[in-house]
Amino acid sequence: MKVTIVGAGAVGASCAEYVAIKNFASEVVLLDIKEGYAEGKAMDLMQTATLNGFDTKITGSTNDYSKTANSDIAVITSGIPRKPGMTREELIGINAGIVKEVSSNLIKHSPNVTLIVVSNPMDTMTYLVHKTTGLPKNKIIGMGGALDSARFKYRLSEALECPPSDVDGMVIGGHSDTGMVPLTRLATRNSVPVSAFLSEERLNQVSEDTKVGGATLTKLLGTSAWYAPGAAVSGLVQAIACDQKKMFPCSAMLDGEYGLNDICIGVPAILGKDGLEKIVELKLDDAEIAKMKESAEGVKKTNGLLEI
Ligand SMILES: NC(=O)c1ccc[n+]([C@@H]2O[C@H](COP(=O)([O-])OP(=O)(O)OC[C@H]3O[C@@H](n4cnc5c(N)ncnc54)[C@H](O)[C@@H]3O)[C@@H](O)[C@H]2O)c1
């Protein structure tokens, strides 16, 4: 199992670390355009192997895609992150060119690869990869919902004053401050709907805090977060690498599901050896359908900025 991660910055390196620690991949290649950067991160991570007890071989490459040849899975984190006060959508000008070039280079050397797109604005970048690479649609997956759902569960556990492991919940819709749709109606604490413990007002607060989860961290850190994003991507990589058939909300190309067409947006999906193996259609209520529709309109507006 060979995994390539393009972009050895904050999220890429964090993802490499979690993949290595989980010890399911034989090889991880980190690639970055900055001279020596990926090699440095790879060497630093390899020096944690005996400390953290993993056997995954991590190597680095400065923009040499031959080193990524025959990757099973590749993660695209290359591009700029947002600064405080910026939206993800504002990154499109720079990141679209990078994501297009990187995905094409990856496929040249690994024609059977499954791509996981992380660079923002992620739903639009995933759509761009679908439109420009010709890879089958099960092999292009956008990561955003897995992170947003982890942030949702964190906020729910805070409100419930319980450990996060007691909580289950999911965020679908666009990966943006306004487009996320946290499914509070379906969230549970040990199978009990969270509405049994929290008022509607408190649940609305949880939703709003979840939606600006990334912006809150960007304000605190001065740049975009990396631990939870890296861990979330590593979960998707593991589900595919180990054929786990796990369900994550992922940005998937829709063809009528949820009443939407020709758009990549967060919906629950089953991940296994064939990548995105199945989209799960939930029975949403009218309010959730309306939020999903509004979210899709936002994503389509951003897609309209692409030059393809
Ligand atoms: N989808 C999500 O949930 C999610 C979460 C967090 C961050 N992000 C996004 O991920 C991206 C990376 O964030 P970060 O914090 O790691 O940024 P970062 O600046 O720390 O790392 C990005 C890296 O990409 C490299 N890079 C730029 N152009 C490249 C190219 N053409 N080829 C190879 N490498 C190139 C840079 O040299 C840099 O090392 C951003 O767009 C950010 O918004 C997405």
C-alpha cells in the first residue's frame, strides 16, 4: 500500500504522521514544491518510527513525481491556507491552478490512483478534479465532512459535558462557514437523541460553532488548523487502504442523489478498496432539504468561478 501526500505543509505532514502511526501503509511519499521541505519533513517523521512504533517507510520528494509512481492513494493538500478573516472561497484563484497541475501529474505516474482532495475551497477543487482528469467518479473524493463532523462531535460533547466518544453525529453539505449542514436531529449520545438533553437554542449554538469551527481556529492560530484535518484525512485513507466499508460524509460527484446534479458536495458515503463505493441517501426532513439546497447553491456559485 503506497500513499502519496502532495503538500508537506501543516495538513500534509500531519496526515503523513497519522497514517504512519496507524501502521497500515508500507510506504508514504511526501511531495512538495519547496526545495528540500518534503525530504526534511519525511526524515523528521522517520526519526519518530522507533519512538512511535511504526514500520511505514516515509520518503520526501521535491516535485519529482516519478517517486510517487504506482501510488494506490494520493492526498492533495498543496496550495495556500486561509489567514484570519478569509473565507475558503477566496483561495480559489491560486489553488485551482495548483490542484489541476498536481492531479494531472499524479495520474501520469499512478493511473489507478484514488485521489483525496483536501485543498480549499475543497468542494470546488474536487469538482475541478472530476472535470479535468477523467478518473472514474468513485476514485475522486473530497475531504471536509469527516473533519466538520469531528468538530460537531467536539462541540456536542462540550454542550453535553460528556466525553466525545459518547457522541455520534454528522455534518453534510458544503465545506464552508455558511454551507455546512450539521444534522442535529440525528445526533445521539449513546443512541439517545441529543435533543433529549439539550434545548433547541443550545443545539443551534452547537451548529453555529461547528460551522465556524475552521475560522475559529484560524483566528487563534493565525493560519488554518492541521491536527484534526490530518487525522480526518488519515481516516479516509485507512478506510480505502484497508477496505473497511466505513461511512464518512465526503464530497462526492452527485448524479441525482439528494436532488442534486453536476456538483461535488458533502454526503454520507461508504469507503472501501474501490474508493467511494456508495452514496448513502438519508431521509432528510424539509428544513434539512432546504439547507442542503441553499448549501448547493453556494457551492455552484464558487464552481462558476472556475475556468474549465
Ligand atoms: N478540506 C479540509 O477540511 C481542509 C482542512 C484544513 C486545510 N485545508 C486546506 O488544505 C490546504 C493546505 O493547508 P496547510 O495548512 O497544510 O497549508 P501549508 O501552507 O502549511 O502547506 C501547503 C503546502 O503546499 C505546498 N505547495 C504549494 N504549491 C504546490 C505545488 N504546486 N506542488 C506541491 N506542493 C505545493 C507548499 O509549499 C506548502 O508546503 C489549504 O488549501 C487549506 O485551506 C483543507
